[in-house]
Amino acid sequence: MSMISLPELEAAINYWRARSPSTGEDLKLCPQAAALAVPYAGMIVARAHDLSLDALAPDARDAYAAWLSVQSGKPPA
């Protein structure tokens, strides 16, 4: 079971925010950053240091996997 640290999740959110900045009057996050923000907020509230990859919703898992691909030098799918 793979674990995601809080700093890794934050870095993935920041990657998506830089790639697709917030839009509209309400500054809505892009779908990928929004999907990752949910478990990030949960980790903050629970004071968790890491989270199982299996605990992510499919859209958050896809966004995280795409970020990991970029970090390893592979183009995102």
C-alpha cells in the first residue's frame, strides 16, 4: 500500500494550481486541484502526516498519478 505525505499532496495541488490557475469571480480551482484539496483538508483536520493512496477518490488518484508522472520526467497521460 502506497502512502502519500502531506507535503507531497500539497506539492501536487500547487502543480495543478500553477498549470491551471483559479478562474472566475469565485476563483474556482481546476478539477484536479479541487479533487486533491478534499483529502488535503481532511489530513489537516485530522493532523495526519500521510494517507493511503487507496483512500483517494478516483479523480484525486488520477490527478496525483499525473503529478507523479511529471515528477519522474514522464509526460502526463
